Amino acid sequence: MTRGTLEHANLTVSDIERSSALFQKLLGWHERWRGEAKNGGETIHVGDERTYLALYTDRQPYEPFGRSVPLNHLGLLVDDLDAAEKIVLEAGLETFNHADYSPGRRFYFFDWDGLEFEIVSYA
């Protein structure tokens, strides 16, 4: 048997600077890399030493997918759920679907581009 872990997810967003700043503050991550990308676009890799989000934008008008198409949500683990929610709210985003059941507490939010995130804490 082999074992693995999620190394990165590549997300198309309308404003990579804004999205990068949110994930750096929310998760304590840093910018790992930045550079030119396909179609005259730009990418920022924001994460830690093991995992990251590749945030991509191109020069075309951004056209978001419908809710939960093609991705339902991306789950992110934090140590302090209350502090994480404060950061999301301070970014001008709304949280919803708060739950407290085994094995942890969680809430959800949509970013500015309609991408859904689940923030969970097992603390």
C-alpha cells in the first residue's frame, strides 16, 4: 500500500493578491513562489513547507462557476476556529453552517469568487 497527502490545489481567482493575503492571515502561511502562468496569467503559491494553494488568474474576464460546480468545498484545518472566523469576517466575507460535532467544530464561507471553504478545528 502507498500513502499520500494533498500537496496543493490550484484555484482560479479574480484577485490573487487579495486571496493570497486572506490565506496568509487565516492559516499563518507565506508566499512560496510567484510567477507568470499560462494565457498571460499570474500565479502565487501560498502555503507552508508541505502544502499550498496555487492561486491563478489570467487576463480574461473572470467567470465563476455555479455553487458547488465543479468543487463542493475545500476544507482547511486551523488551531483556533474563533480567531479564524474573525479573520474571515474582517475580510468582508460571510460565514455560515456553523456546527459542533465529532470530531470538531466548523464553519463555511464563500470567497469573493464563489469558492466554498470549510474551516475546521479539532482543538
